[in-house]
Amino acid sequence: MSRLRVATTWLDGCSGCHMSFLDIDEKLIELSERIELVYSPLVDQKIIPENIDLALIEGAVSSESDREEALTLRARSKVLVSFGDCAVTANVPGMRNQFKVQDVLSRAYIENSTSGNVLPSVFVPKLIEYARPVHEYVTVDLFLPGCPPPADVILSTLNELLEGRFPIPIGKTRFGA
């Protein structure tokens, strides 16, 4: 049996969903026999490969690079999961939406800075006007809410997909927990 090619990414969020993924603990060893992690902040692959079976996107789309990564993952994946509340609703990253981008940057890098008072111009992705959930940019096949989704729900979701079934996480997880 060939292993399922899985990609994960972390856009604008806290990495809590990936930490919950790692909380699968020793079951990760069993899972590794059934999946190949081909792209993720958990591995050293820097380029999104082709022919991904399953992609998990954590975090809101808040920058040009987030949008490009979501579009590329969608184009190269058979199944795409909006992974956690930030990806599903924009959650905490969306709190900046009531302010102009320039005001957010000024607050972070000028008003609250003790070193330099300069807006970054390199190595920082260009923010888009509003932080948005993933499904506003790409078609999402499965929504897995939670802040973060519990490890057992992530594992059961992956197992369902590995068995060729489409999971229904309703009642297994909820927003904010």
C-alpha cells in the first residue's frame, strides 16, 4: 500500500494546530507508516511538491505570501482541510481587520518599538487589507474547527481519510476548544 502524501502549513496563526498534531504522540509512529509528510513546517522541505493527497492549512490568510501558499496548495492537493479556527474563521488574526494595515504596522513597529522605529521592508510578507479565512481564497473540502483541534480528532480525521472515508467532525470538536 502506498503512503498518503500529506502537506501541512502554518499561515497567520500561533502554530497551536501543529502542536496539537504533534500531541498525537506515539501514534505518530503508526501514522508515519501510512503517510509521507512531503511539506510542512515540521520537515525541511521548502518547495511545495506536486501530487499531494491531503493538505492541512493552519492560520488565516493575512499576507500576499499566505494567499500564494494557499493557492499553490489547493492546486497541488486532492483534499484540502481548513485546520483550526484561524483557518476556518480568521479568528485572532482577523481582530486586526478593524484597523488599517498601515496603522497596524505603525503600532507594532513604531509605537511599541524600542529598537529603530522603522517599518520592515525586507523578509516580512506584505499584509493584505484584511485577514480572511482560507475558504475565501480557495475551495476547502473539510473544515476542522478548534483552537486547536484536539489531537484525537486530528488523528481520527486522518484515519478516516486513510480508510477512504470522508470524516464528519461535527460533535467531535468545536470552535474555541
